[in-house]
Amino acid sequence: MLYGLEDYVYDEFGLKSKKKLNIKKVLLIILVILACAFFAVMVYHIGFSKKEDTETKVYAVDSNGEEYIYEEVQINEETFDNYSEEIESNKDINKESKENKSLSLFSKNSEKDSLKSYEGNHFQIPSHNLESLKSKFVPQFNENGYNEVRDIYFSDEKQVYLTFDDGPSKDVTPQILDILKEHDVKATFFVLGARVDLYPETLKRAFDEGHYIANHGYSHKYSKIYENKDTVFQEYIECENSIRNALNNQDYNSYLFRFPGGSSGGAYEKVKAEAREHFRGYGVAFTNWNCLTGDAEGKETKEECIQEMLDTKEGRTSIVLLMHDSNEKQQTVEALPEIIQHFKDEGYTFKTFYEIF
Ligand SMILES: [Zn+2]
């Protein structure tokens, strides 16, 4: 084993007696090995340490249900950081989870299998390409969104989500937007597709002013919506398309649905239960409310609305407050400033679902 590294030692008769390691040769070899190792490390750092570009194929589904490559995007550390910077200021999530979040819905490399691709003629265009990452205020897919929305109701945080259903409307929604602006508070609008088609400018204004645009279906006709789970989802898609057209942004996805009449109970409970699972499979969350002004249940004055809000609030810390911005809800316009002031005085933080998506 040590051939070449040993010297023989000769005795006084000139005979080989014992072997002795040649220290110089051993040191030289160790030195050569170290030099090679150093060289290898340097080569690795210079040549290979730069993260390779990740080629991500974005898949979509055509009307025959066939999957096709919608686009191929190159993402490397550098380009991602550029987009991340903008988002960073808005959302405090680490880069790794952002990367997963933004691509997982349609990327072959990810957990796509756990989520279904959109079918039919509507969701052919994936929402999470790099263009949509550039925009600060476009909801981003969150694989934990479903649970995080549910968990709002179990939070100990003093927070309030102001939510308005059934708009936009001609007169009431603009007044509500004025009040929210004046008080520097953001809210969430669960809009109806049919109303969005009538007042796209108002929806655009709500979006541009930083409010979260969520989905309340298209028609609000229970018998039509709750025929079966597919018709519920079809309402979601139709409303989503109205939002996309109004915002002139075909990549928009709200990821959040509010079932007309609530997500459970009533005559349509069976369909609703199936629809809840169906939505979940598509990465779409839903939410109800745990506090309301009663503006859709006969509370016709500002005072009644405020009292109903206080009664239903019942010392809760985490509030999802249901109100309506359809055209006959002038009492909501009148009650809103005091409602906002009440939550401000009590030290609540005003939140929207951009916290989650
Ligand atoms: Zn409604």
C-alpha cells in the first residue's frame, strides 16, 4: 500500500532491515490533494453556484379538456427578486413560499396534482404568470387560503373585515367608497357579476382604491345557483369573468367566494356541501360572517343597523362584518362612519383578504 513512499534502512552489513516512511513524499502528496480540492471548490463556485434558471411550463386546459402548454417562463433568482421587491413591500411572506404559491396551481413541477385544472371555457388563462406577480394588488393563490380564511373566526387578534355584498350599485357603492377613503380604511366587496356588468367603472374604482374584490356569484337567484355543485361553480366563473372584463385584467382571480344566503343550511344544504368541496378542489376559499348590521333583514335606519352590529358583535375579537352596498341600502351609507369610528375607538385593525391572498 505504501509503495514508493517507503525507504529501506540498511544495516551495517548492507542488508535491508526495516522500512521507514519518506516524510517528504507524504507531505508532497497531501499538498497536491489539498490543492486539487481547493481548485475544485473554486470551479464549483465560479461555474455552478449560480442557481440555474427554472423553466416552468404553465399549463392550461382547452375546451376539449386537453392540456396544453400556455406559456413557458424562465425564472431565475434575479428575475424573481425583481418581482419580489414590489410584492415584499405589500406582503410579508418569505421568498420561498411566494415562489411555491405563485406557481403551484399550474406548474408541472409542483403540487398541481393536488389541485384540479380549471375546466370549460373560462379559466383557460392561468392567473399566475410573471405579469400578475408584478402587480401589487392582485390576489395571489395561497394553498393554505382555505384554512386561513376559516381560521379568521378563531383568531384572538382584534381585527375587523368590513365586507359589502350585492354591489356594485349606482349610488350607494360610490358613497361607501368615499367614506372608506375619508377614513383611510380598506374593505372587501363581494360583488355580483350581473351588477359588475352594469357598473364596471365603479368596480374598477373600488379595486384601484385598494379594496379587495371577491366573488358573490353572478345572478343571486338561489334556484338557479343551487341546482347542483356545477351550477354554483359556474356562477363563480361568470362573476369572475365580469370582474376580469371590468378590470381589463384577464389574469384576475379573487380566490374567494361568498355563497348567496350563506355557505350552509337552508333548502340547498346538500348542494352547498358538495359545492364547498368542489370550490376547495379548485383552490377557492369561501367565507361567511360573524357580525352584521341587518341591513338586508329589515334594519332600515342608521341607529338600528349600529345596534344590530353591536348586538351581533358580542365581545368578539375577530370580526367579519356583513353589510350590503346594493342601491336601496342608504342606511348602510349613513351608519358606516360611526361603525368605522367604533372599531377604531376599540383598537381594532381593519383588514382585507389581501392578508391571505
Ligand atoms: Zn347577497
